[in-house]
Amino acid sequence: MNGNNSSTIQYCSENAINTAEYRNWIKTTQIWVWTLTGVGSLGNLFTIVVILHQLCIGFVQKRRPGTYRQWNGNTSRVERPVLPFEGHTLLLLHLCFCDLLYSAVNLPLTATAYGYALDGATQELEGLCPVAAFLRYTNALAEWLTLGLLAFQRCVDLSRWKSARFFQPAATGALIAGIWVVSVALQLVPFAKDNSYGYCRRNLRCDITDDKLRTIFFTLQSFVPLLLMVTGYLGILRHLLRKRKEMEVAMIGPELSRRRLVKSSALVLTLLVLFLVCVIPICIHNVFLGNANDTIRIHSGFVLYMIYWLQYAVNFILYTAMSSNFRSAYRRFFGLFFPTCRRESSNVYNVFITQRCSNDTFVEKQERDSRETHTRY
């Protein structure tokens, strides 16, 4: 081990803080962590099931596009999914998986480490913290890169027809695999140095004990997804504003045009704002408050990390609040068990659920024209 690394590790481990002084803060943080664990695990798991249900509908519809089925005694067309098997759906599915992994694995490990710290269980902390810190940083980077890629995908594919989009399912799957390869590879760097993951007694958490490596993570590795998100969102606005006149020429009214402009960019903007609110403050804390007064550093760390963890439990709520497609997907899934929850939808990706009657041909033509007009927007 070189001299610089040795001094850095001593700086994190030997300048220990009396854990008992922060017992109330730790207890409060544990309650918050377990609450987010429950909400985030159940919510993200349910959202994953809903998305997979939509992909299953798409698979059935693709194999039997002209078939009919029975629903409450009525004959109706096989449905189209509101969340089609496309790149953005796979990225949202992967984002939910990252949130689920963080909520169900990393948050419980964090709460457990706080409990060991309160009990003075040094041996348990030495065994838990290297694994917990590695998993947390890998998961966080995969999440951030997915958020950045989602915004970039919307920007790249917004003005393209479905057949000409770059983010096809196969390409998107390869990019998702690449995200995990990069995330794991970058977090393996600290393992090249001895004891670079462990319990940081100066910060009261499992962490990267090498200050330089931790600074690199919270600067360079957080800057890349932020750049992708900002660039993607600005590109979305540029595309939508440029296409607005084209939408109006296609007999879409000005009010509807503005509404589509807002809806198309609202979810990406919300995720960007959530990233700025939850992630950037914790990056600033880790980079600039390393030498701050103990009381300021520890108290601000508890507060900012509680805000940071919040994103993993609320992303799935944002999908429902901001996307009519997700709301329709949830209704359809609930409709499997509670038929009264199932409502007809005229979404761009839907085929209207109608009885097999003489006006079926007219409905199909109307839907086809509508899809051709709106698919690009």
C-alpha cells in the first residue's frame, strides 16, 4: 500500500466520532430507511409486474393480431399494449429494477450497519461494510446512467418513425448490459487498493474509505448521467418546439399541440429535477464537506442522505402521476382482478375495446389514421 492511500484510510478510520452522541439521529434515520424499504420494494416490484404484463399483452397481440376474445360475455378485439415493447419501455423497466434493488437490498444493509454501529459491533461492521459499500455504489451508478440514457433516448428517437429509431429493443438491451459492465468495472477500481471499502468511523457509514476515490465517484461518475439528462431534455424541447407547427398543420389544434408538448417532456423534466434535488446535494456534501466541523458534517449527512434515498421510493409514483400510459397500464392490471377498475381507453397505443359489430371496420380505420398522425409525437 502506498503512503497516500495509507494516510487516507487512517484519516477515515482513526478520526473516529462517538456514535452514542448521534444515537437519536441514527434511530430516526433507521426508521426512515425501513419505511422507504417497504414503500420502494413493494411499489417498484408492482410496477415491474405491470410493465411485464403490458409486454405480455404486446406479445399476444403480435402473434394473433386479428383474433377476438371474451370479456364479461362480450366479444372484443385483442388489445394493444399501452407500454409497447420499445426502447423507452425497457429503460423504464430497468430503472424500476435498479430502484427495487436499492430499496430491497442496499437500504436494509444501510439500516443494519447503523444498528451495528450503535451496538459497537466492530467485527460485524468489518465484514458487512465492504460488501454493502460496493453494492451501493454500483447500484447508484447504474441508476444514474439509466436516468441519463432515458432522457437521451427520448431526445434521439422523438422525431423518428418506429422503424427508424436507434433505441430498438435489441440495442437498448445491449446498452443496459453495458451499464452494468461499466458500473461494476468502475467500482472494482477501489479493490485494487487494500481496504478501500469499509466502515468510515469519521462519517458513521459504510463507504469508500479512500477520499480521492470517493471524490472521483461523486464528481466524474455523477457528471456523466447529469450531462446526458440535461442534454436529452434540451434536445426534447428543441424537437417538440420545431415540430409544433407540423402538428398544427396535421389538424391538431394549438391547445392540443401545447398539451402534447408538455406531456412529452414532463416525465423527463420531473426525473431531471428529482435528480438535481436528491443527488446533487449529496455529491456536494461528499466533495466539499470532508473537512467541515464534525457536527455540521454529520448532521447535514443524515439529512441529505435521507433526501437522497427518497428518489428510490418515489420514481414509480412519478410514472403514474405524469404518464397517462402508466395509469392505463395500472388500470388494466387491476382489471384482471377487479373488472370494475377496467375502463376503455383511446390512447394512441390502444385498440378500442368494442363489440364485434358492423362498425368495426370504421373503428379500425379511425385508429390507424390516428396512430399515423400521432406516433411521432
